[in-house]
Amino acid sequence: MRSYVRYAAAACAASMLVLAGCGSEPAAPASPNLAEGSLTYAITPAQLQWTRVPNGPMPKDSLIALISGLIAVGGYPQFGAIQYSGGPNAGQPNTGAGSYGDWLDMSKAPNLSRSPLGWRFVFKLKPNAANFPLGRYVATIPVTVGGASNNPQSIVVVFNHCDNCLYVGDFRNSSYGAGDGTWNRGSALNESGGFYYEDWRVFVPPFTTVQVDLYGGSCGGYNAGDVYLYAFGPSPATTFVTSNDDGGCGVDALFYLTNSTGTQQEYQVRSTTFSGGASGTYGIQVSLFGGGGYTLRAWEPGDKETFELTGGK
């Protein structure tokens, strides 16, 4: 009985808020349905992120999170103090995260979205973030909603400023040439040789498989030629995991990295070339499994009776 009364009150409040916030065109909220978790709320998306490449411009766009559910709309979410973490050495042995706080601006003014129904909250980077060194900075905002059954939750906002950090969804252009290290290629990281290389820190979320794509061929808009991809790890990156250079036009190499644990894992991914001394431009991308550059096309009359790997950059 108590849950029903609480739910009815939330639905009533939601109706009044929408009526007041939408002028002459009120919109009725969704009908109560306890079977669908009516006393719960959702935060969409659960994580927001800006990415700044080295020497690149500061992100100027605003990010928006929506807190939805009748239990939330019928009242108003409450927020704890922003918890800042991360930095250039965060998570590394014997180093601290540094003092990199107060870089996030959050608007808490009531802003009711009609479609979809929920409270909208806007986030911006403060100017001081422009002076932060390379690293990954995280702001966590605790959220509670009165009467909700799935308290507490958090909004996570990330400022990724890293020269060689790659997270799911990141794409980076780079190049090989004078000033880069050289390597002998193989299962050991430190063997001297004549192949230019660059290392990337690839972060794989818990219980996730990611696809790493390397673009180097001219048909992909790059000129590094036949590129080669290696992976070591997880951190510390002392163990050879896999390598590949069997790509086609556009995507020249790819492989998959799987994290079957409940914590984020870091791999060291080394991009290099098939030919010694080769230089030029290339691109590297990390995406969820199946979201990278390869597409599979079935043969059609007149084609070879095989599947054809095509570039899908």
C-alpha cells in the first residue's frame, strides 16, 4: 500500500511539473506500471566524456545527462559533492593522482525535458582544465532520488587529455618518422631494430571485447604503407598477446582484446610497419567488438565466389 501511494504521488507531481513547464501544450507522463520498476530512475548516459588530443583545442561543447523516471520527475534529484580523481599518473604504482579538481561546471537549475521526460543537467569544462597536463581526469557526482529503490547512483564525467591513451570510441591520426623509436618487431618490446613504431595505451572496460584497427594504406587516405599491429599486456605490458598485418585496403591490421575481469585493463599496443625504415601517416581506432573497419560482403554474380574484405573506415 505504501508503495502505491508513493507512486501515485510521484505520477501526480510529474503531471503538474510537465503542465507547468510546457506552456499551453501539457504532456501527460507515462502511465504508472509497477511491474516495470516504477520506483526506479535512470541516468542517461551514465558516463559523459570530452577528449582532447595533444596540442589540440579545448572542447567547448556542453554535455547533457538526463535523469528520468516518474519517481525522479515527481521530486527533484539530490547531488553530493563532486569527487575528482585521475591525473597524469593515476593508477600507476607509487604515484599519486595529483591535485586536479574543480574543473567541471554543472548546472543544477531545474530544467524539465518533455520528450523524453526527465530532468536535464548540463556540464561544461571550466577554463582551468586547459592547463592540465596529459592524463585522464574523472569527476563523479553522487545522485539520490527521494523514495527511489535504486539509490544511490552516480553521473561520471571524464576529461580525457592524453597523447597516447585510447578508450572505446577513440580515433587518432599519427605518423612514423624521425624522432620515433625503432624496433626489431617480435614478441619482445625492447629488441633494437630498424622499424619505426609508436606505442598506445589501450584501455578495455570490464567484461568487454574491443576491436583495434590500424589504417595505413593509400586507399584509406594514409601513406605509411603496410602497417603492423602488436599487443602486449595487460599492464604491466611484459607479455606478448597478439599481432596482425593481414588487413585489406583501408584497414591494414586489426585484432581483438578481451577483458574477462571485473576491472578495467590496460594493454600496450604498438603500431609499426612491415618494411624497415618506412615512414608516413596512419590512423588507429578502438571500438566495441564488431564496430571497427572491416565489413563482410557476400559475392554477387560476376564476383569471385568468396567473401571480400573491404575497408570501412
